Amino acid sequence: MTSLGKPLHRLTEKQKKKLYFIDALKERYRVDYDKVQPIPYIKDRLYCVDKVYVEGGFEFMATEQVTRGCGPWERLESYTSVISDERIQSVRRIIEGEPGYGKTTMTLQLAYDWCNRVEGSPMRDVEVLIILRMRQLSGIRSIYRAIEVYLLGSDPRVEEADIAAIIRESKSAVVILDGYDEYPDRHSRRETDIQRILKLDLFVNTPVILTTRYLPDYLAPITKRVKLTGFDEIARDEYIRKAVVGEDEIALSIIKARLKENPVLKDLCQVPLIFVMFAHIAYEHQDFQNFGSVTEFFLYMIRCFHEHLKNKSKELNTVRYSMDENEHAALNKLAFLAISQENQQITWSREGMCKQLGQDFYETYLALGIFVEEEVVSYNLSGEVEVRFYHKLFCEWYAAHHIVHILSQPEQSVSLEELFRHMKPEDLQYVYRFACGLNRGVGSSIIQYLRDPQGTFQFRSLCMLERSGDVESILGDVRILCSGTVIIQGGDNRLLQRSTVQLLDIAATRGILVSSLHLDQCFAKFDDTDACIVLKSGLRLTNLKTVKVLRVTGRIRETVGDSKGIEVTREELLGLCQTCETLTEIRFEGREYLLPLSVPVEMIPRALKTRNTMVSYEDRRGTIHQLNWDDGQWQTTTSEPALRIPQEELDQQWALEELARLTTDGIPVSCLHLDQCFSKFDVTNACIVLTSGLRVTSLKTVKVLHVEGFTSRGIIPSRIEVPREELLGLLQTCGTLEEIRFEGLEYLLPLSIPAERMPPTLKTRNIKVSYERYRKHGVVHQLNWDDGQWQHQITADGLVKVEIFRKELDQQWGKKELAVLSAAGVSINKLVLDRSFSNITDDTQSIILTSGCTIPVLHTVRRLTIQHIDVDLDVFLKILAYTKECTKITQLRFTRCIVPDKVNPLLIPLPLKQNRFKVKWKDRSYKLHKLELETGHWKFTKW
């Protein structure tokens, strides 16, 4: 019985080819996952990936559409979640990770799961799995050819056309492209299948997973991002048990103690590949020492590599290698040239490297494990062998030696600016640190160079530590850093964050008090299990024992499409207060963080009540809430607070409880801000209903009511009509109301209020009622209580955009605003008709909207965009004729529309051709086309 569930003789020819194909894939993958080599110099100790694979941290970007920003990131449970988690289901997924973080090892584990149909793994349900190492695909434009040559080898039974059919017709196929950052043709001008896959032109319905150090230039909007965050303490313990000591708890504790004794290695050992080497060396070498710097550790590790090879060479019938571990000048230069250019080199041909280094030297470093060979497919499809360093850190190590050689010359001719031109510290921090550690004089020059604006105090301190090899030498710098406010910002590069974290570790180890630690837009959560703060970058603050004041500030989150807030649970808040033993105050500021509404008294440890750490939360309106340890409730300290009610239900509950208490106490609320959460005003019950279903009943002391909805930023808002009765009822209910503001396209207010419908009391109070659809970029409408009409004030300070949607009232407001803006001569950069366009009048002088409203020829509009409709040829030509009449229009665009396949060029108005007019069309698969006015044909174009 075959894996397809039928005997071989009953299979069709197509089914047999599929069977051969799948069997060949499994055979290939077994070769790869059965020879995992954790320690580079121990080549006789190979493992099956399942015996050594330990999961590090996984996080995914929790946004609707892919962005290149830094978050928000949420945790994934397991490597299998990359395949199965509903939150990242997409046909395009990218897994990001720095070198050594286990991207390739993870793909091998997925291959193991698939080949062995592992119970509980989502790979069990995958019919076809394709895994390609992208560094091997130089010059190969066809993905099917790459699969045939690299994965099937010499099997003649399955050809390119068969492969394409098998993948296309498979019930479930997954394609993994491993190492996009190492893909030789990633910048090629000739289009390859890899580029077509990224653009969703190939494998449109087939899930594709891309692993990479950095993002490709093009990202399909539907792409989901996942990143590897490295080994935490739990993962490190699991690896030691699984691959090093087994159940020997004493040996485990010794290895952990050796890491704890070496705080300078803590950051390095977050990289799984480096920690694996550390764990094995710490276990196998009894003379393992305490290291004062990363340079000392690397010297020791390289020495271990050489000693192991020397011992092996002493055995009978073994190869003798060149053993002078201090002679590697040619390798130093090769490594330096590789990383000092703008596009770093990561692989070499075996022949080329042997020629540069010498055959004996090459074979020695190959035996050491510092070099790794790999067979690749060349452009002519012949097998070639490429060579790379086992890890990028080895390349940085030898490059640092060459830098030391250059800078230690008596007559140095090259400046440090020129030397480091393409070597950014955030990408190559260890080159700088190694160079400082290898030569004190050179280290002084580099530290002086880092005093320039591109350097940082924290990183310079780490370089000083490398130069001296003694933590004591930088304690003065650490004390200076900790005497003021230590700031870690979300916008800081990873180098700066890491440097600061390492110095905080040193401060905690030496008992140096940190006056104030400010986490600005970078706090992600408090991890109860590891008792540490996790930053959005994935870095962890694990040693907080000497922090006195902790200040956590978040983003304002005003833009549409922003993430939900970060919820800080009761357990996290209490754990944070307990972990920081010297903490006297902790402050959360900003909308991003959602603290618990209260902390049950029974949950509060007695020690916290005794310490009485001040815990406060300040929202953006200045309202300060302070936690009372006696009853676990929050107290408000502002005399006349302002409150904001956002979209998140937990935050809404918090704000409603606070509003009710203020109303009961008779405290005026200077402003109640309903941020994208207003649903309607319930006239019968005299209360505001929120989108969550919660109700705002405490309105008697509100002075200003600010109702804010979506503004146009790529998201089509739901349309909420506010009838006259609701508006008047709302104004009457708020007895102290002085002003009410509606902002955003989401809300549709009445075009007018008949004077006879206005209660006399409202006319007397003369409450300011304003309506602004585009905040600071359009028109503010203010209600006139004398006649019930709106008065208009233009707020646009530059080019504006007007969008008109389907609802009749929305179209009436859009027409009104266009008239106001045009009359004032305000240039309208873009007019968008989203599902609201119907036709053009026969005289081509007006647009007809779906409600019957008409928009006359506008001489202030620059671009017209029509969205989500079907346009036949007749209407298409009328639209062109209308745009000809609008003298300022330079571009017509159709988005997610169906348009005519081609247009007779003789029917296109001549003025449009003469004025270099542009007609563009983004189809329903997001591809962009441009109409060639001379030929009437659509031509695909890049974004």
C-alpha cells in the first residue's frame, strides 16, 4: 500500500508521478535533518533535528495589513503555530530572525514533522512540502526547475511540468523559501519566479513561508510577519537537558552557574547557535573560566576548537592539519573585505577561497568547523561548492583582527571614518567590541571615534569593557548612567537597547542603584514566569533589583488602524512591584496601557502593603489615578479631570467607573472624549450607547463632549447617522455642556435643524456645536442657533482630500463641502468616489451619484479616484470626457473596479493626450495598470 492509500499497480500515471515526487522530497529532507551539527568542531557527533531542536520565542505582528514598523507584536505558542495559528493565516508569511536564531533549524523540524507525519503537528495534514535554500538558487529563474534540480536530483520520472501540476492540484501544499537575505538574485533586474511569488503573481493560493534576516523590498499587503526572539532561560534549560546533560541536574546547575558568572555573555547567549556552543564547551571543559569580556570568551572558544582538532590529529590514521592558530592574516583580510562593503559578502566559492587562503589552511578551518561547505546549483545547473562562516560572528572576529592590524601600523594612512564607512555599529557591534578587546591602543582610538554623534554612551562603555577586560573599569560610567534617568525608547535601534540592558545587568550585579528607568514606547509586558520585563523588540530586562523609579510611557494611538492597547493584568502589576525590590514608584502614562480596574485586597502581598510603592496611571488628558494599597482601588488626584473612552471594552469600563464617581462627587469633567466608540444617543433612556454596547449615563457634569470617529486613512468607516432628535436630546441631557464636537467621516449629522424644533433653553445656552469631517484638512461646520443652519469655516492649510461614500446623507455633505472648498479656491488634491459613482450626465458636465446628487465640473480637483464599481465602455468614455472639462485634473484612477479591456484610442479626448494625462487602474488583485492613451491598451506597471 502506497502513501496515497492505493497499491502501486492501481495508481494512474499522474498519481505515480506524485508518489515518486513526494518520496523523493522525503528522501532529500531526511538527509538534511539527520545530520544536525550543534558544535562545529565535533563533526563525528551528528544528531537528528528532533533530538536537539528546542524552541526559542516566536512573536507575530498583530496588524491587519503588513507594515515595516516595530509592532505591536504578540506571542505565538510554538513553531507549529507558524502553520496553524488562525491569527496569521495567509498565503504569504515571513519569518524574521538574526543570524543563528534558528530559522533553518526550524524548517528542518517542520520537514521532520512532515516526513514522519508527527502526531499533533499541523504538518501531518500537508500533502506536499517544498523547502528550498535560497542561497543555492543563483541564476535559476524557474522555481520548478530549482525544485527539479535541487530536490529531485537525477530522478527522470518527474519533470518541471509535472511538478507545477502536482503543486497546483495538491489538496494542501506549503512552500518554504529559507534565507531570502542570502538569495544571490534578490536585486536582479531580470524577473525571477521568486520575485513573482513575493508579488502574488505565482502560487497565488499556495501558502509560502519566507525566512530572512530583513524584509524584502516588496511586501504583499496580506503578508503576515513572524519573528524569532531567541532563547530565554526556559529554552536554555530545555536545550541543556535535551542535548547536553540529560537528567543530570548537578551538571545542569553548573552550566547555568557558569552563565550567571559571566553577565557579559548574557546577550550573546540569547542567540541559540551561540548558546549551544557555550553549553557544550562549559560542560566539556573543566577549566572553563569567568570572562571579563566577550573578546576573552571568543579567544577561549577558538582555542577550544584548535585543541580539539589537535587531539583528534594525534589519533592513528588521522589527517594532520596546519596547527598555528595565531597565523590567519589572509583570512582576516578576506573577512574584513566581506563585511566592509555596502552589500556584505556571505559566501565564497571553494576554489576562490582555497586560492586566497591556501589549500592546507582552508582544510584546517573546514575541519575546525569555522568554515561550512554546501553544494549549490549554479546558473548552468552544475553542482558547485560554496563556503560560508559557521556564523557571522566568526567573520566579525577575523575582520576585527584585520582592523587591529591596520590601526596599529606606525604610519596609519586610513581614517577611522573611511575604515568604518559601511560598518554600522547596530549591524556589526561585535567587530567594534572585538577590535577594542584585541588591542588596547586600537581600542582607545575606536572609543574616541565613537564619541562622535553616530556613537552612544552605552555602546562606548561596552567597548571600554572589552578594552580592559574588567568590569571594574567601567563601573564609573555605569554609576554616571544610573545616577540620572536611564531611557530605553521604542525608536532606539537594537544595538542601543541591548547596550543599555547589558549595563543595567552590570549595575544590578554590582548593587548600583538606578535612580529612574524610563521605558518610552517600548514596554510590551511583564513575564510572570521569568520575572522580567519584555520589550517590544523582544529584549528582556531580567535584573531589576536596584531600580528605584520605573516610568512606562506609551503611544498616543490616535491613528486609524492602530493596535489595541496593551493590557497589564493584576498578576503582571503585582509581579512587577515585587520583582523590583528597591522600587519606590511606578508610573504608567498614555493611552497604550490598560491597567486593571482594581486589585482585590486578598491578592495584595503583605510586603507590598508595607513597602507602599506608589503606583500611578496618568492618561493623556492629565488625569492621574493612584492605587490605594488598603482597598486596591484607584484614586483620582486631578481637580478637574478630563476623561477619554476608547474602543477597548476594558478601558471603557475603567473610564465609565471613573466618570460615575466624578458625577456622584459633583466634580466637573473638563472634557469627555469618545474616541471611535460612539454608536448613538438613546433618547428614551437619555444615555450614550457605545459600540461595545456599554452605556454612558453619567453626563451631568461634562463641560465639553468630543466625539471622534475615523478620519480617512485607507479604512472605510461604518457610517453612523445622528438624527436631529438624538443631537437635540444629547444637548439637553448634558446640563453643564458648553461645547460638543463631532470629528471624522464616521458620523453624519443632519444637514440642518428647523428653527421650530429647537427648544428655547438650548437657544439661550448657545452651546457650541461643531462638525469636522476631515480634522484640520477640510471644513469646520458650526451650528447657528438662530436659523438651524451650518456656518462654514475652512481649516485646510494645504492640499485636501474629499471622500464620498454610498449613503445619501454622506453624498449631500460631500457635495456641500466640495462647493465650499471650490468657492474658496482651495485646491482639492484628491476626490474619491467610493461606491458612490453612478454615471455622467449626457452633456458630460456633471457626475451623477447613486443618490441622484450631481457634482458639476470642478476646476480645483487634481485627481479623481473611482472605487469598487463596474464601468462599461460607454461610461468610461463619458468619465474621460468629464475629466477633460476639469481643467486642473492630471490623473484619473480606478481602484478595485472592473473596466473595459481596451479603449479605441480615437475616442480618447485629444487634450488628455496632449496634457500627459494619466489613467491608472488597480484591479481586484491589487495589480496596478496604466492606460496607454495612444494605443488604448492597459500596461502593467509597478507601484
